[in-house]
Amino acid sequence: MIYEHALDFAQQLDHADPLRQFRDRFYIPQHAGKPVVYLCGNSLGLQPKCAREVLNQELNTWQNLGVEGWFEQREGAEQSWLSYHKSCKESLAQIVGAEQVEVCPMNALTVNLHLLLASFYQPTDKKNRILTIAGDFPSDQYALETHIKHRGLSPSEVLIEIAPRANDGLIHTTDIQNAIAEHADSLALIWMSGLNYYTGQVYTMDAITQTARHYCVPIGFDLAHAIGNVPLRLHEWGVDFATWCSYKYLNGGPGAVSGIFVHQKHHDQHLPRLAGWWGYREDRRFEMTPGFLPDTGADGWQVSTPNILALAVHRAAIAITAEAGIVALRQKSEHLTGFLEYILTPFDKIQILTPDDPNQRGCQLSLLVRKNGKALFNYLTQQGIIGDWREPDCIRLAPTPLYNTFEEIWQVGEVLKRFYAS
Ligand SMILES: *Cc1c(COP(=O)(O)O)cnc(C)c1O
């Protein structure tokens, strides 16, 4: 697309946007009496207007039925609480490219990572190493480090970290593939983000998975920044397992329910796991007998009673993403982010860390602003443009296709002009 830095150009794009009505489904926070330009969906997505209503529905059920809410299907409700998680599967499966039996909403991301490591990290004397990305999200690093220690191993001897190249600061697929080949004899697991939270680089998950499969090394992805942002085909790619959070691009609310993916090829394998009663065979859960029998598929990794109030908002939020469709979202997203990149290019004090190839990024652009970065960030915030700041010199801006507009991106350009003119 050929972009122009002009208001009427941006407005034309908004007018022609097939997803433009989705913005009305969200509350846009206000600043000085006007809606902010919210470019922070990579950190916390906005509140869907339906959230309060679906919460109220479950509060009413609790009020009127008490414990019977677990079993009784109320009027107008699709599901008793007992099978509530199942009603999230259709949307989730669509969003991550999976069979419904392969996905389940549960817990929080890092908790799920520990549970999945308990199943998929099976170190032996000869094969005990874990390949990951250097400088990946801290929570993932802490989980790996402590999980490895928990198995009586030493993180420095187990971890193989692929570093970004010095020339472009990016992780190269071939570097990961070469490392997998080089360490194939000692590798027990590959765990990495699908999309880098800091640079916004999206990794070639399919190609990396092919290499992992070639060497028979299980591979799992942290999809925190990928889910709802880029198209995923976890089943088809043959990814072994994955987890994500739903408070970023899925707009599930602060600390919203996470979810997991476990590929069908593992469902009959009786993988070891850290179990709880909610992962027990559903048809026999209330027999309360000793000896854990896992439920089918991803559901068999559930541990505890789900938080129905959180699931209610989660279900409503992911239904919006599923309704818009990830293909349409991605198409708009490429244009929105491309427009932001175009708007930023004339400002030579701003360097974009994120790859300029649309195939190597999601919606987020990470701006390196070595001079007066914090002052610029504060100015943007004062002017109602909400991004986020990473010390010492990085501003992340994430235009999200569900609720951001081209006109808002144009506004960013106007505010930048004022900042650099002063
Ligand atoms: C946001 C994010 C997390 C957050 O983990 P929680 O357990 O939900 O707090 C973890 N990993 C990555 C890569 C993230 O971007």
C-alpha cells in the first residue's frame, strides 16, 4: 500500500475498513475529555463493553442458584459452570489453529508453563538440555531456571540460549535451526516465545518446528504476544505444546485466564503431569477415587476449579476476536502498522527496532529513542497517546486492528511533529 501523511487519506482507510465497527465494542479510556489513542494492547487490551453483562449473568446465577450453578443450565445460558471451559474452545481453537480437544483455558501463563514443563521436559543423563532465546521474557526465564533446579540440574549446564545478531539485534531462524542440529544429541526440549515482547519480531514458528520435529526434539511456544496478533496453525505445524495469556491482544481483562495447547499426537501417551481433580476424567470426577486418570486432551492438564467469573469475560472477549477472524485482523494489522512505520520514518531521532519486513513482525513497533526518549514518551502520554516505556530508551507502540484507527496513527504523526518542532 502507498501511504500518505494526510488526515483525509487516513479517514478514507477507516471508511473502507471492514472491521471498523469492532471499535464500538470496546470502552476507549478518556484523557482531557477525549478518547485516548490506545497503543498498549500488547500489555493490557481494552475492556469489551459486553464484559459487565456477562459477569452480571454469572453473578446472578450464583445469587439465584448457589452451588446448583455448577450443574444447572439456566435460561439463556449455553453452559453450566461444570462445562463452562468447553464453551471457550471453539474460539480458542480457531484463534490458535487447533482442534478443540487440543486447547483448554486455565490458570495463568507462567503457572501453565511449569505444568507443561513437568510433562514435556523429560531429561535423561544424555539428553537434558533446553534451547531457548536469550533475553526472553523474564517470567519464562525464571520458570526455566527454577524448574531446571527443581530437577536437580544446573541452569548454566542445561540452557542453550540463542542470542540476537549484533548487526540487526534480531534472532535469525537459521541460527536457531543450526543450534538444534548441533545440539540434537543432548537436546531434551525447545521453549521460546512465538513473538518477541521487546522487539516485536515474530519468529518463523513453522520452520523452527519442522527442524525440531526432524531431530525429534519436543518444542513449545509462549504465545503471549502472538495470540490474537498473528495467524497461528499449531496443529498443522505439529507444535507439541503452547501456552498464552488472554489479557494482551485477546482483551480478557487484567490477569485474565490463560490457556494451553497440547497436540493431539500426545493425547494417548499418558505423559507425566502435576495433576489435580479438575483434570480427572470428567465422567468419573465425582467418584472421588484414588489414582489419577486424566481427562481427554488438553482438559487433562487442568488442575483446579476454574474461576467462572474470569472465564465469563474470557469467553466473551475471545468470541470478539474469533468473530472478526484472524485473517481479516491480520490484514488490517499489516496496514495499520505499515502506516505507523511510514508516519515514523521522517523522524530521524527515532530508530525502529522491529523488522521492516511485515512477515517478521506483528502489530507492535518498538522505537529506540536514544536522545530524550523518556521526554518523548511523557509528551505522547500528555497528548493522550498511550504506549509503553521500557528502560532505558524504548517506546513500544502496538496498533491493534480491533479498536485502533488509521486516523489515530495520523494523530501520532501530528504529535511527533509538535514534539520535534519545539
Ligand atoms: C506477558 C507475558 C508473560 C506474562 O506471564 P503471566 O504468567 O501471565 O504473568 C509471560 N511471558 C511472556 C512472553 C509475556 O509476554
